[in-house]
Amino acid sequence: MNKIYILLFIVLCNLQLFGGSDEQKLFSMFPIPLHVSKLTIKLNNFNSGIARIELRNLIGKKLIDKPFPAGSDEVYFEEMDSYPNGVYVVIAKDGNGKILETSKLIINK
């Protein structure tokens, strides 16, 4: 019975983390799936409050942490071809470190 609850918890967390919500996303990424060395992250709303963007692997290890430049609507992650194929998580945070939004990223070279 505990295994069922654990499985249900994991599924619900994944739905929330990678969810299929109809709400407007704060940022967009391209190209997806990533097959080149440069990932572009673009703000969909200038007043989103995003101050930092993080890239993490699925076990939570922080790989890249970049500030979002003031007055800019794009940030770039270069040399993405150094990471192996797989699923990654992109996290947008405000100036206080609060998570505003998460999105999944697939690297498929």
C-alpha cells in the first residue's frame, strides 16, 4: 500500500513540476528539444519578476545559475553540448530566491 502512495506522490509532483497548465508561462525556451550548443530563454512578460535562471539535472544538482540582465528579455546558456542527453529542469527565481516557475528541458543531440 505504501508503494501506491509513493507512486501517486511522484506522479502528482511531476504533474505540478512539468504540468500542463493553461496559464501563461513566464518564460519560453528554444530550441526544444535542444540539439545545438546554445539554449535561449526569453521572458514572455517584462514584469515577471525573474531575477535568476537555473539549470538542474533531475537529481537536483545545479549545473548553471545565471542572473537575468536588467533591461533584457533574453538570456543564453552556451556550451550546452557538454551535457549528456536527458531531461533537465530550468528554474526561474525572483530576487529573494523564491521559485516563480519551472520547466523541463530535453537535450537530444
